[in-house]
Amino acid sequence: MTGLGSSDAGRPVRRVASVIRLRPEKESEYRRLHAAAWPEVLATIAAVGIRNYSIFLRDGMLFSYFEYVGDEYEADMARMAQDPATQRWWEITDPCQAPVEDVGEGVWWAPADEVFHTD
């Protein structure tokens, strides 16, 4: 999902949503990990311009939503992917997840299209 709005400071906000399956046998581990998310990972998320980040769970599907307030989305996401703490975090959390069936090659979290928004 990609939607554009503006933040209180007038800076453009990009709304991003995606989905992935949660392996049922990993739900308690996934919840435990996110209840104590690593401060280094949270710092990187903030440093790359991600705000208002949430992950929801419903019927085995994880729904992720965040707002991006930076200027170079692809570069900032690449910078986050290069962060060593984030890489270690993904090594632990990725086995809890399973991509949806119709996602493209190399895509982990499947993007969701925004069909409605209001402030």
C-alpha cells in the first residue's frame, strides 16, 4: 500500500501497508519477540523515517502499517536492511513468517493497496 498525505510539520507522509502469514506454531514466539523489540532495531526504524509502525494479527495473517516521513524511501529501506542489528532481528523473526502465495519472487511482506484514507 502506498498513500501520500502530510504530517503536522507539512512534510509528506507515505503510508505503507503489507501482509504476510504467521506460522501458527510460531505465534507465541513472535508475540514474545515483539513485546521486547530490540532498542537498536527500534532506533534504526526511527532513523530511516518510519513513524507510527504497527503490526496486527488476524486469522494467521500479519498486517503491517507504518508512515514514512523521509525523502528517499528506497535508499532508507536499503539502509535499514544493511543495519547489523536489524539483520539479526530478521534472522530470528523471518522463520516465524511465510509469504502469501501470490507474492513475487524475492518479496517477503506483500504490499497492500490503499483503497481508502481519511484524517
